[in-house]
Amino acid sequence: MSVDHDSQGTSTRPYLIRALHDWCIDNGFTPLLAVHVDSSVRVPMEFVKNNEIVLNVSFDATSGLRLGNDVIDFKARFGGVARDIVVPIDHVIAIYARENGQGMAFPMPEGPTDLEPQAPAETLEPPAPSAGLRLAPAPATTAEPPADPDTGGDEPPPAAPPAGARPSLKRIK
């Protein structure tokens, strides 16, 4: 059965992002966007890790936030410096609440990006069929970090934070 592309309508992704953003705000949660970064995304590159960045898109953290159908743009401060942020909608890979992790993940943008190494054309294989979206498990906090090559591994590793403990502030008068 062939489906005409025009009969599918526009992407649901921007509508779902706006709905989950509204849900976070209405419930007092902090909405976070996980973004796949390539040359079409304008974010501070010094905060990008593994071609991804997580952005706080609450009204307190942004100025001029626009959640459009094609792009999300706003101004935000990074290290005290105001920056213009531009994220194409198809590069948003998740939106979720910081406080409880509830939200939604989306497929990665298709095709290689210029920040990722590209394999030669003759070695490309067709992508395996997806069994749905899955979030990667968090790394175990009890695993020992690799030895630092500069010190030869002579220094003891830093103590791991207690499992399940949340950081807290203590008011001192």
C-alpha cells in the first residue's frame, strides 16, 4: 500500500514539543530539550558532548522563546554571556521534565552530519529496522574510571557519589 506524502500532513514533532513544554510549565517543571548538534544547529559548541547538548527551555532561562514548526529559537545565557540559540525541529531528540524525567524521545535526524565522520560509500549498510525509541541507560556510578595516562594510575580515583542520593543545599546562618 502506497501512502501519498501530502496525505500524511505536517510533522507532529513541533506540536508534541509545544504540548510537552506547556505541560512542564503548567506543572512547575523545568522543560529540557536534548538536541543532536551539527552545522545547522546554533548553540555554544563548548557545551556540546558527543554531538548532543541539553538545553533548559523554561521561560526563566530563555528570552524570546519561539517554538515554531520548523525551528526553535531563543536567547540564553551560558557562563554569563547571552547567546542566540537556533535548533531545527528535526534535531530535537527529546523533551522532558528535569524534575522527574517524564517526556518524549524522537528519532535522530536522518543522514550523516558534518560533525560525524562519514564512512566511505561502498561500506555503508542499510540501517537496521528500529524496534522503537529507547533511552540509553545511565552509566553505573560504581564503575572505576580508567587510569589517567599522565599520572600512570598512581593516584586513587575520586570517591563515587552515594547511589540514589540527590544533591541538596544547606542554609547556614
